[in-house]
Amino acid sequence: MFEYSPDKLRELAQFTLSEAALIGATQAAVEISEAQGLNVNVRRTRLETVEQTRDKGIGVTVYAGKRRGHASSADFSAQSIREVVRAAFDIARHTAEDDCAGLPEPQDMATRFADFDLYHPWAIDAARATEIAISAEQAAFDVAPQIRNSEGASVSASHGQFVLGNSNGFLAGYPYSRHAISVSPIARNGRAMQRDDWYSSENDPRKLADPKAIGRYAAQRALSKLGARKVRTANVPVLFESTLACGLVGTFVQAVSGGALYRKSSFLVDCLGTQVFPSHIGLLEDPFIKGESGSSSFDGEGVATMKRRIVDKGVVQGYFLGTYSARKLGMKTTGNASGSHNLRLSSRRTRREDDLDAMLRKLDRGLFVTDLIGQGVNYVTGDYSRGASGFWVEKGRIVHPVEEITIAGNLRDMYRQIVAVGSDEIRRGNKRSGSILIESMSLAGN
């Protein structure tokens, strides 16, 4: 399935590091990868595009003392590697010194490696992928005559492998795969039109949701939006659907990540040890879950990852730091140079029976948000303002769909006012969360 064996990638990495040492680099790091994929798109049950990709690349970072340079290439020949190493070294010699530049400390490097079962290539060709995409879209059309159009359906299958190495003696890598099925139907009733989508994404194709079930659910979501209208401006409780709740987790991650913190461009600067969430809220990072795409024994620098409580009883216990940002803050790397690993938001108040219906009853009267529009998050101040759509809820029951409104607040207040987290947990990317109920936000409508 791959052009190069894992041993060959390791050999190329070692050759790259030896070349860096030969030209006088004080430290060096290299990443070598290759990947291939298939992506098929259909629309109105007709094939639109077939894209097959095959990529490979080598990225080299070298240090000349406290000066850093980086260069890359898609050519793995010995001569090309020498040229890339020389280019990176020439860049390093002409950059300004940075006291925080350099590889991680040797004691921080990963030394134990586990197989997290992330590699499951999908033996699928374009014809079969097209059949699956068409079946998913057709299932959406079959739900109701109001599903008259579609933005299409897609099937993607990809897999790759990589090796990281550095002059501290670190050398490791692994293969991985990622597959997905998605559908985006459009519902129409008279002049009113609404669209929605749904998808399933997994490392193992056997775990993907049934394509027809994806299509039917996407269609039901689009149909449920017909007849949407504005509501009056007010301050109301807001329930974020679990898919959007994962986004709120992601917003917190960005606010407590190294780059934002040392640049002081976050509303959560110096929040370590402070109460940001209610005492019933916790956030766990676990890089060691078998089969989860965010699992790894090491980060993008080769630093050992760790299982830890980022938030415990509402109090921030940790940041997300790579080596450079940790040094800028006078702290220690947390093994997050390449981002977070398998985050799960939880509440000690959540019970098994707290499904979406139960969360709507807890909302009682207010807004259930299912879609957000725009990028209205100010990470410096925490101000939050997004276009939204969803459903108006009275006495714990959905009354009618809502559109063309704006919800606003400040993330500090929003996090503190999390009343409940549902048991309707979903995974989006490497984050898991149930629906989130916030006590009060500003709703701008009529």
C-alpha cells in the first residue's frame, strides 16, 4: 500500500540527521511522510468528481546555536535531502537568535511506544465509493418529497505513515488511516429552503455509520428546519447541540494553548489554578485510547504524551504547550506540540438518562442551537457573537425552528454558567462532549 517501508523511512530520517551534523548544525529534527487517498463526490445521484491523491514530503528543521531554519521537499533522493538540509541551515544562519529555540530536553522525549490500532486501510475503488455515496444521497431523497435537491454526498478514504526523528536520539512513527461518509440534502416547501448535513468519520471503515442512515438523518435535520422564523430579542437559556458543544471545548483549548498565552492574546492568560468552569465540570485528556484518532505516545516533537485532567472541579489544571511556548512561559512542555489528544468534557451532574429530550426539559424555555454562522469569537476579550439557527423550546418541548438570529455573550460568563452536560455524547475530531446548557445568553432577533 505504501511506496516506502517503515524501515526505509527511518533510514532516510537517520541519513537526514547525519547530513545536518556534517554541515555543522548543533541540533536537527526531521519528519518524513507519505499518504494516499480517494475522494468521490456525487450530486443528485450523479458522479461529479473523483480525486485520487498520492503525496510524500520531508521537512527538516536545523539549529545553528539559537538560530532556527526550516526547509522541505517532496524528493527523497540523497542529493535532494542534502540540498534541503543545506537550505534549512542557510536560513538558520541568517535568522535572529532566540533563547527559546531548540529541541525538547532529552528527558522529555518518548521512550515507550504503543500500538493504538489507528491503521485500517479501506480497500475501496472509485466505483464502489460512488455506489456508497449515491446510496447515502438517495436515502435522503427517499425520506420525503420535500427533499428536492442536494449539495451532494461524498466518500473519502485515506491512509498514510510518517517518521519523526531528531538529534536527541528520537526516532519513531506509525501508519494511520481516516475515512468518512457525508451527505448534505436540501429541503424545500414553497419558497422556503433549508439545508443540513451529517457525516461519519472513523479510522476503521467497519465502524462507519450505515450510509443510508446518514442520508436519512441528514434529511430529517433539513426537514425539521422548514418553517423557521425569528424570535424576539431577549436574554434566554441556550442549549448547544453536542456537535457545537465540541466547538466550545475547542475554543477553550485555543485560549489555553501556548501561542495565545505567551503572546497574551487570550482572555484566559494566567488562568492556571483558577475557577473557570462550575465545580461540576471536568475536562480529561487521554492520548492512550485504542482506536481514537487523537491517540499517540508522542507529540509532533517526539515528546512523551500523558493522560491528565486539564480541568478538575472547574479549576484549570493545565495548559497545552509545546517546547517553544513552554520556554516562553517559563514552564515545561505538556506534549502538545501538535495539539490536544482525545479530550472529553464531563459533568458530575450528568446521569445516563440525560439524553437530548431530558436536556430540552432542563432548558424548559429558551433556544436549542444546532447551527452557528461566522467566526465571531474574540480570543483577547472572550467576547462571543455568532449567527445561529435552531429551535425555540417551550415547557421542554420544541415549538418551532428558528433562524436569522444572533447569540452573544462572553466566554468567561458562558463557561461559568454551564448548568448541565448531556449524556448525548458525540465525537467530533479529537473532542467528545454531550450537549451543553448555558444559563443565559443574549439573543438578538426581532
